[in-house]
Amino acid sequence: MSDLDQFRRETRAWLEANCPPEMRNPVATDDDVFWGGRNTKFSSEAQKVWFERMRDKGWTVPDWPKQYGGGGLDGAEAKVLREEMAAMGARPPLSSFGIWMLGPALLKYGTEEQKAEHLPKITAGLIRWCQGYSEPNAGSDLASLQTRAESDGDDYVITGQKIWTSYANYADWIFCLVRTDPTAKKHDGISFILFDMASKGVSTKPILLISGKSPFCETFFDGVRVPKSHVVGTVNRGWDVAKYLLQHERAMISGLGDRSVGRPLGQIAADSIGSDAQGKLDDPILRGQIAAFEVDEAALACAAERAVDLAKAGQGHPAFSSAMKYYGTELNKRRYEILMSAGGIDALEWESPRSREGARPRAWLRTKANSIEGGTSEVMLGIVAKRILDLPGA
Amino acid sequence: MPLVLTEEQSMLRDSARGFINEKAPVAHLRKMRDERDATGFSRDLWKGFAEMGFAGLLVPENFGGSGLGAVEAGIVLEEIGRNLMPSPFLSTAVLAVSALTRGNAEQQAAYLPKIADGSLIAALAVDEGAKHRPLNIAMQAVRAGNGFKLNGAKALVVDGHVADLLIVAARTGGNAGERGGLTLFLVDPKAKGVSVERTVMVDAHNAARINFDNVEVSADAVLGEVDQGSDLLDAVLNIGRGAVASEMVGLSEEVFNRTVTYLKERKQFGKLIGEFQALQHRAATLYIDIEISRAATLKALQTLDQDAAKASHAVSVAKARAGTTATRAVQEGVQMHGGMGMTDQFDIGLFMKRARVCQELFGDDNYHAERLAEARQY
């Protein structure tokens, strides 16, 4: 038996013994997600137990180095763990922008002090991070951001406004793009800086969305003092860090639609629409749409797997996450259009225990942001055209 | 298993690519078509294929082959797809070998070495109607004496006009639509009652319609078990589907590369047309479609090699996705080449024609999406 087979057997046995039954079904509402942070509360004992066991094993972030609280697994082992967790439907023990976005950037660009300070608090779920990127006048054209960081001794003094800051009202710290050189060309005067959201001068205001929920905030900085040592990477070269982080963000968003576990879409539809005498969904055209969707969904899962394998083999293209982000988010929107059509009248209810307070229509509306956040579909296609296809003037 | 080629597989790709690029670029197909070649393919090239070890790629080593699998078959088909090479590789080296390796020892010994050395061409005869519906086979095989008597007609028998051996699916029992009652037979095309009509196809590749009129075969001609041919046929067709998906990935990528090159050369309104965002975004989405099809196809081929009995899902995903993508790639290829894309002199049209045939081979995208829906019971 190979070492990897041995690892798979041990992993499966450990997960069987340690993953509480309540943590082995798909995430249904926001309450099912554990984000960590200073003010966090577990929604159930099972969630707490699961998180703590995985944390102690280093498996909140299996492929980070052990010295930062990660699992120290290599790529092949991490893939085995993912597969085994998926096979039993195990939920992620910890969801975190620290894991998905900041961590990879810190590992590449951070100083040893920065890594030692921040990474262990991410893996242990102690600090919840948010992302200060977009501004009212810097959306798709992110590099035109105007939030100022003015030098004052050992500090920067930060003034400006961010928008679409996910969960800023719950976050403990922010990783933020600021302009440190207003005279340079727009990509050249930006720095990537970290600071505590409890700092004097920081305020947040949730934005009510069409889903009736407020996952995003406006975030205001009024003379916030931040030590210069909190800059990640080189001053005025923050755009490099920002772009690198975006690759990870896009890979994360492209995976949001992954429903490899859970009930097949066709059966969800049959629950509400019913089936004909042959057992086929009683809406033949919707049935065809679902089948075509499932082809694309399964093919995308292969492409996601291949992207990881290519990166591991050193054959990946750094801009490929933009391709995956485009396809994954468009597919997730399509999934929810199908779910709304399948749900019919039942999927229109907005407030009632029966509809779990309109969980489906709210989730449907939320997906419309997938192809906007983290770079719009149009920006993604522009990146593919320019960086992968090398088309002129793109 | 990682979804990337191993070092050995990359070497196989390079050697197939080198050989086909040199000996059978698209001009080779064009020449066959324009000269109305009697067989539509080059026997010398097929001999060369055998010498390179490609004809026996899937033949077990004890019968003179390399004993490789679906991934390797797909690698060669992808290069064939890039160059639109007319070759018995699919019919003989992939389909027939996959069928024959599931036969008995005598059958394997009689045919596999000849396939590996390039001296025997074989063809699989399954389809009867306008669409690929293997369970709807109506051709009859009735017991007669020690053997069977075959009656019926087959269509789209790839390389059927030059085959030395036919592998024919017929009904020994059951009714059209049922899994039970199918049997595979090895039939000599020169046998009395077999009539072969070469069909000149839209893609200038090779196929035949074959009639069977009271054709007598012995009991030894049965491949596998009488009445139990469905599983064997599924297994063979699945490898064929994966292989054709790979051919479609190859042809899609070739059309795409030629099209992107054109976008970087052609000027209108004083600009390279590749500067126009309307074309950039369409090119980008097509690139993504091709990458996704490639990943799904490699997954299907790997699954066929690792656990063939469970490969149907992955195979259908690959065949459907690669089919949809190829259909789109060739249409965008013609459209983005403008009027030039419509000319016979330009190669893009040849790719469009081949893509249409590949779609129909062993089930189009709709057929395979339907298969998914049925497997998931909705």
C-alpha cells in the first residue's frame, strides 16, 4: 500500500471518529457557517466540537505550514483530505477570508514577523478578516482607488471610504489597499496594509441588498493611525500583492457553486414539480435544462481539479483563476435560475417558517453578485483575452 | 490521479504530433477528397502508424501491442483531430481492439496481432437509425444449425468500406429498446449476403452502409455471451465516446488557435480585429469552454482506465461537453474568419464538417445529457 493510500485510510478513520453527525450535511443557512473572530459564537455544540478537533489537528488550513497552525500537508495529501471530507459530506470547520485570501498573500509577501503574528490567529479562528478593496469610484477600475495613507512619523494616517466590504461589521481586522503616493501612475502608488477595525476613526454601515440581507458594508476611515510596519510587501508595490490575492479570491468564488455533495438538482426539482408515469420530471424542457446544466457543472469540477493539479506540476497559468471565476459564477447563477423555476410558486415566498424565511429566493438574488464581486465577468474575460490569449490592445 | 499527462504520456503526444504533423496535415485529407481517393485513406500511412506502435497501442503486449489504455488512445485521437487525419485508428485500434480483448483466447489470437502490425482493419457496426440509439438495435440474428443467420442493415459503420473484419451488434432476443437480447458477432465482410456501400460523408472521412441478407455465421463468431452483449457493447462504446471527445478537443483547439492567430493579423477600421472587445470576450469564453472540455475528457479517459464499469457518467459528461464546445468552436471559427471562413480553399470549413460527424458518433450532446438525467432518475 502506498503512503498516500495509508494516509487516506487513516484520514477516513479519523474523520469517521471525529466529525459529529450534525456536521455531515450541507450548509443550509448562514448559521451553519463558522467564521471565527473575537466576537464569534458557535451555533451548536457540534459546530464547536468539530471546529476544535480540526483546529487541534491543524486541518482548518490543511496545507499551511505547521508552525502557523496549519496541517503541513502536501498537495496530494490535502487533495485526499478534501475528497474524504466531500465523500462524507463534512462541512468546512472554519470559513475565513484570512484562509482564502489574506493567508496566501502573507505567505508570499509577508515578513516573518507578520506571518508569525497573523497566520496562527487565522488558523485558530481567533481573528476575522475583511477586505478593503473597492471604493465608490473604484470598482472594475480598482487601481483608481483614492483612499489616502499619509506618512506621519512611524505611522500612516488613513482617510477615505471603501464599499462592498464583506462582513466589515463583524470583522476584527482589515487588509486594505491605500494610496501612499498620489503623484505616481495609478498602479504604482498603492500599498497593501493591515489594521485593526477597532482603531479610532473606523466606522461601518451595512448596505441592504435586493436579497433583503446585508453581507456588504460601506466602510469609512477618518484619520486612522496605522504603524508603517503593517504594510505587506514593498510600499507603493501593493498592486502586486492585491493581484496575487485576487487570484486566490477568484479561485474561491469560482468554487462557491460546487455542489458535489447533496441532493441532485433534478431530484430537488422533482420534489416540487413531480414526475410523470415514467418517472421523468413533469416539465420536459426544464429537465433538459437541468441535464445540460449538470454536464457543465461536472465538467467545471474536472477543470477545477485540473487547475490545482496543473499548478502543482508547475504548468498552471496565473490568470487561469479568472477563467474559472467567470465560468463558476455564471454557472452558479444558472443553477439558481433553475432552482427558482423548479420551485415555482413555493420559491416566491419571502417570509415564513415554511420557506425558511425565503431562503431560496434570497439565495437566488445573492448569486447575482457572484459575477460582480471579486472582478466582474467582463473584467475576467478581459484578463483572459489579454493575459492568456495575448490579444492586442486588451 | 492528477489530471495532467505523465511524462510517458507527454512523450507519446509529442511523437504522435510529430508524425501526424509531418505526414498527414490537413492538406492530406484535402488531397484524398479532391482526388476522390478510392478508399479515402492512405494504407502506407496506416502501416507507418503501426510501425510507430500506434495501431497496437491498446493491444496487449503478448499479442504484439503496447497494452496501453484509454488515456493514450485519447492522446493520439487529439492529434488526429488537430490535423483531420483520415485513419482507421478509431475503428480498428480503439473500438475493435476494445471489443476483441473482451473475446475468447482464439478470437484474440486470430485478430489482435494483425491489428497491431497494421495488416487488418476492423469496423464496428452498431447504428441503424438516424440517431445513435444502441438499445434500439433491430437487426436480427436467428439461430440456424450450429450458428446464426443475420438479417438487417447498419449505417455509419466507420471504415466499413475497407474493413477486413466486421463486429456487428444484433438481436438474438428481446425487443428494440431492451438491454437483454443483444449479441456481438464477428463477421467476414466477404461472406455471402453482406453488401457494403461506401458512403461519402460531409467530412470526407470514411464510413459505410452495410446490408446483411441471410448472412450465415458459425457459433464461434459470437463475441462474448449470446443475449448478454449490452454490457460489452457499453464498454466498447464508452471508450469510443471518450476517444471521440478527445478528437473533438483536438479539433476545437486547432480551430481556436487558427482563429486567435487571425484576430491578431486581420485589420479593419484601421485596427487589428482582435482589439474589438466583442470578439475578445467571445474568444475568451471559447477558450474557457475548450479548457473545461479538455479537463472533462481527460477525467473520462482516466476513469475508463481505472474503473471502466463506473465510467459512464464521466464519459457522458466529456462527450456532451466536448460536443457542445466543438460545435461552438467551429462556428466561431468560420464567423470570425468572415468571408474567408466560408471558402473551400480555407481549412476552417473542413473542421466544421468533421465536428458535425464527431457530434453524431456514439451519441451527441443531447443523447449524453439524457443519459445523465436517466442515471440520476429525474
